[in-house]
Amino acid sequence: MSWKRLFSHALAANPGRLHVAAHSHHLWPDAAREGHLRAFDDAARLADMKWAHIFGEVYPQTRAHIARELGLPSAESIAVSSNTHDFLVRIVSAWPRRPVRILSTDGEFHSFRRQAARWSEAGEAALERVPLEPAETFEQRFLARARSGEHDIIFVSHVSYRTGRVFDAAFDLAEVARPEGPWVVIDGYHGFMALPTRLRAVADRIFYVAGGYKYAMAGEGVCFLHAPAGFAPRPVVTGWFAEFADLAAPPGGVGYGADGSRFLGATFDATALYRFNAVRDMLDEEGLGTALIHEHVAACMADFEYAIGEGAAGRLIEAEAVNPAGAGRRARFIALRHPEARRWQQVLEGENVIADARDDVLRIGFALYHDAQDVAQLCAVCRRSL
């Protein structure tokens, strides 16, 4: 089964394309287009008055959707921004001493990797990176370093963007988190709306960042932070939207909201919030929760992996499965390591098959707009061209 009808505009825009990079840039469903147009119509209708509508209705709806998805006890802990990098900078700015001692891994996404490297270069941070390999011992090694008491901020991905491996023990880090430090920040971008994720038990101790560009199907520009109360109460990098709530400040000082609004920045394009809300409303109407979507995608992945193993997908049988089935929870994409991964990606692109490659890993990601026929088509292209 597939839900291609929900993506009619994106599929019709390039009818010969086979898009198997849903983990990277998810095709927008028709609902996202409707939300986008609604943002324009509201701006035309309300003009200067649109911000009262955005903060009175649109933004609260976005926060409510996120809170329900993550099982948060309250939506008030959530702030939004155009990208997760904004939140990374604001969190680190709130740490009172330099250099900030940061524990992370050698497999974080570029928004963290580059910024952390530059902080380290400038003497603003002392960065320790735990290698992801060997995978069999990563959890044990990372938790041991996190429990050492030698770090101020711990930053780690729930799901590795490159390998697709899931680090569910990331949430066990709540046990070491304290308002006085260390602070624990979980990058949830490849887990949010990809894997059922419930934060209620740790919501009072961890930060969680994610966004709508991938599995939330809402495109760029709608990222969010869950910020536990009492942690990082006064970011040094701040914007004027952070002073709209009830303010807490020393006499004559800069005030901040006590909830997640303390991490807000300044004026932003709210169109992405409209798209996110429209997609979430559509999923509710269709009865499509994260668990059901994951089940559908997992079936496509299983069919493709079986075909690879049978030699029905050409040279992909030569690749190493980085996140194989049966090795625990994994992301909603198949990661295949091979020296020719980047060339394969380029060859497939020449066939109008859109996958992606990270270093020597080819990534194949399915979605609601795929079915068994698409898997068969992908295998045929791989047999013919690789």
C-alpha cells in the first residue's frame, strides 16, 4: 500500500523521478502546499496584524503538535527557530564559563560539527569526540565518558545521520543532567516523526532539538527546541521575541520568559509553521501516526534488502550494510558502505533516481509515497546501471 495521492503535486512535478532520499529532503505532501498558500492569504488579509494571529493561533498549534508527538507534559517548554544551529549557539552562550567542555561524537551533523570545531579553534570550547566505531562498544564508551563528570555540555544524536544507527541510550543521559551542569542536548532530527519517541520521563532534564525538513514533511524553516525548566535560564545570544512572555530579570537587567520562549530569536518567516501544522492535521485526518508510517517504510526497506541479498539490485550486493535489519532499532533509511558510494549516487541521479551519499555510505530512504512497485523499479535501475 502507498499514499501517493497525498503527494500528487510533488509526484506530478517530475513524473519520471524515483525519489528515495526521503531521509534527506522529504517530498512535500499536498497539505504542505495548502499550508504555504494559507500563510500568504493570512499575510494578505491581516498585513501588520498577522503577528497577533501567528502568536495567538499558529505558533501555539505548532507547539501542541510537537508536544503530542513527543509525549511532553507541556507545550510551553518549546521554542521555534528557522534552524537547529540557532539553538546550539544560544544554549552554549548560556554556559557561564569558557572554555566550555563539550562531549560529543565524531558523527554529528555539520551544523554542530563545524561550529564546535570553530569554537575549539578559537579557545571557546574544549571538545571531546567519542568515535562511533566500533559500533558494538559505542554505547558503553559514550556513557562512561558522560558519567565522568568532566564535561559541561553533552551533545549527541538520537539517530546518526550518516549510519542510521539508533542511540536509544541517549535518553539515559538524563541521569547525569543538572541545572548547574552538565546539560544534555539530544539532536533528534533523524528520530523526530521517524521513530516513536516519548520524552515525558526525561523532559525535566534534557534539551531536545529537531525540525520539519525530513520526516515531518514540512520543509525547511521549522525547527524547535524543548528546553527543560531551570536549565540555561538566560542565553547570552538572544533575540527580542524572547522578552514577550512573563519576564524574569535582575533589576535593570534583560528579561526572559521562564518557559521555552527564553530561547526565541527575532523576526522569522512563519510560513514553515503553517506547512507543519497543515501536514500534521492531514496525518491526523488520515490516521497516520509515526508508528504506522514507520511500519510502512520498514516493509519497503525489508523488500529492498531482500532484493539486494538475492543479487536483484546489481552491485549493491557488494556493499556493507551499516545498519542492517535485526540489529536493533534503526533510522528510516538503509545505509550501504562501499568505496564507490558517491559514484553510484551520481549514476543513479543520471537515471533520475534520487538517493544520497555521505562519505562512503550510500543512503536509500523510503516514505509514504513509495510502494512495492517503486522498490522493484529501484532494483531494476540498480541492476542496469551500477
